[in-house]
Amino acid sequence: MANQSRRHFLRSSALGLAALPLGLGVLSKTAFAQSLPRLDPSAPSAQALNYVEKASDASDHPAYESGERCDNCMFYNENTQGCQLFPENSVEPGGWCQSWVAQG
């Protein structure tokens, strides 16, 4: 009986240790994603897509339609305020760019 308890403990410990790097990787990616620097509208990637921090500032752009904002675009991630088009930055929820696509 003692051997079974020891085997169970060793097996559980080994599985826990094997899963530890995976868990740390997920946590570090989440922490990184939540601390993304805000996209600078003057950055080349932002200018290429006519990104503005306030959607109404794009009212003169031919692709803009009233109501389009980063926070209702399919590329926007609400949890991190990130955008798939600008993976190294977060964006203003009320911003806009010419690649706006309606969610789902």
C-alpha cells in the first residue's frame, strides 16, 4: 500500500513538473499582451492604414462610415486592447483604421 502511495505521489509530481513550463508560458504571454504599448498614430504601420485614435477624425476618409471603431472591429481584442493588424501594440478602443471589418 505504501508503494502505491509513493508511486501515485511521484507520478503526480512528475506530471505537475512537466506542465509547469506550459503554465508559465501562458501566464507570461498574457502578462505581455496586457502591457502592450499604445500604437503611435505617426508610426509607419499606423499611417499605412490611416489609423486615428478618435474615429470621428477619420470622417473625411472615403472608407470611413459612422459608428466604425476599433472596439467593434473583428481584429480588436477587448481583453488586451490589441489589434491583429498591429500585433506589437494596443490601440484606442475608440480609434479607427481603413481595415475596419465588422465583428462576426
